[in-house]
Amino acid sequence: MSADAFGVYVHWPFCLAKCPYCDFNSHVRHGGVDQGNFVTAYLAELQHFAALAPGRIVSTIFFGGGTPSLMEPATVSTILNRIAALWTIAPDVEITLEANPTSVEAGRFTGYRAAGVNRVSLGVQSLDDASLKALGRKHTSEEALAALAIAKRNFERVSFDLIYARQGQALPAWREELASALTHAQDHLSLYQLTIEEGTPFAALHAAGALRVPGGAKAEAFYLLTQELCETAGLPSYEVSNHARPGAESRHNLLYWRGHDYAGVGPGAHSRITRDGIKHAIAVRKSPEAWLDAVATSGHGIEQDEALTPQNSADEYLLMGLRLAEGIDEKRLASIDGRKLDEARLQYLQAKGLVRRSSNRVQATGKGRLVLDRMIVELAA
């Protein structure tokens, strides 16, 4: 990935139902969504961001949400055509669309492929029907595997998500479920420990004592088992929660974690765009209706545009980069704000087996990933 790599993120904020663990900017509209109205707004906001980041070569495009597979293929096609008209598209561009594995949404896969999508990420979440119901999902494990098979026939690259360390889940059950998932995996898996996010229904249940998730040593055992099984299957982790066959990593997510620029359009989207040598953190209005009104009035829904200090940018690079197996480049860190990591702290962390250093790179070890947040604070101090 080149130093000037650039991506476009398109946020579709609507879902059929709100999952009880989710704190993403997603909304349910039982009366339906006027996709034509939203397409008009997406095209206008893309025009605005093209003026903020002119002349860039787009290497990745990502449709996230919400549930982008609720978009009509024609909607996706129109947006992709506008992106291609506003920027240069790399010959090997990665175009990902997140999808729910219901039969209705899987029926749109052929249309998405025709529109230009070449990678799909399926929100499977579990291969156990009782767990799917507890997680608020609207599909069964049978539907998920059927959708996965359809996706593999339509797209060169397919990923899917699973959530583990769920309430009542035993370690042997996760071993069996993940082993089954790995037999169906193509080249990429995203595997997330269930976390309790503030403001969600699960948070209320957890506070009331009605929802318990593994913690401490048990949570660590789930994580270590996940790493072991994926390594053995040839899908090592390249990021804390993401696993891929070498070369099949999500290039769009690598763009974020490596600290490159990207334009985010749609309700609640974020961007990082460098203008005149200064990186800007840009946020768009979260409410779909407020965003529509803002775009109609101003041509964009931006509500915050903050010029990051070199220290801010360096902190972001450290925070995101240490999540990656490849770690961070000390020379690049120094080029951002002149920072040199504290040698005594590094040697201490090395002695504890938490980091390794080679060729100007600092990487978290497997042991270090278990205490990553604390270690990042230590290095950033």
C-alpha cells in the first residue's frame, strides 16, 4: 500500500432491526427509505469531498452500516459511478459491501457484483441458532451458510464476522463452532469478543445482572483459543480481531490502521483528509434526516472539521498501528511529530515479552495484545 493510499467509505445507516449489542450509527425506519432521495444526497456529498481531496487515486471503497445490503444494486452502482467520475480509480481497487446473510439480501448479490463490488463481508455472528436469536439476528445458521455459498459464487473475496465469548458459551462449544466456521471460510474472518457498549440494551441487561459475559482469565482463554485455531487453519491474525490468509487482508481497514487518508460520506461517517500538509478529522451529522437537510442546504453534512496537531496524528498512528501484527514504523512515527519512543519503556516491555523490535518496527507480541490498551498508554506517555 503506497504512502498516499486513499479510500472512500459510504455509510448506509439503516437496518431492519437494531441488534441489542450494537452501538453503531444505525436506524430502523419501518415506513421504508426513499433511496432516490438518499442517492441524490450521497452524490452531492461526494462532490464536496472530491473538492476537499482532489486528484487522489482511490484504492479502496467500502459500503458499511447499518446494513448496506438493504440498498438496491442500482443505488450502489450509481454511487460507484460518481466516485469513478470524481477521482481516479486504481486498477486493482477493492470494493467491499457489508451484508446480512438473509435470503432476501443474498438475492441481490448478483446485482452488486454487476455494479462493481468485488468483496463482501457477511454479518453471520454465530452458527448457533439459539445464540443468533439472543443476539437479535434475523437469520438462521442455515440461511447464513446458504448466503455464504452464494457470496462465494459471486465474489472473488468473501469475509464473515462471528461474535464469541457470549453469555453462557463454553470454551469447547466455541472450539466446535469456530472449527466449523473455518471449514467454510474463504480467505478472511473477523472474530470479535462480545463487548458491552454503553447505551445499548445489552448494557442495561448487564448493569441489572441479567447478562453475564466471560471476563478475566476466561475471556483470555477464548481469545487464545481463537488465535490457535486460526493460525493452524492458515488464517493468522493481522489485526487484533481480524484474520486472513496472507495477501487477503482487508485493504480498506488497513488504510485506517496504517493512518492513511479516506473520505467518509453518509450519516455519521468520519474522514481523515490531509490538506496543505495538515490532517483533518471530519465528522458528518449522525441523524439521517438531519444529514439529508444539511446536504440539501449546504451540499454536505459536515458538522465538525478539526485540524489535527502533529501530536494528535502521531497518537492516532500509535493507537491504530499497534493493533496490527506488523506494528508501527518508528521512523514514520518520528516523521509525524518528531517523536521518539522512550527507550527505557521499550526495553522494559521487551523484557516482559510484550513487544518485539526489528528493522525500526515495534510490534505487540501475542502476550502484549492481551494488555494492548494499557501498553499503548504506556508507550504514548
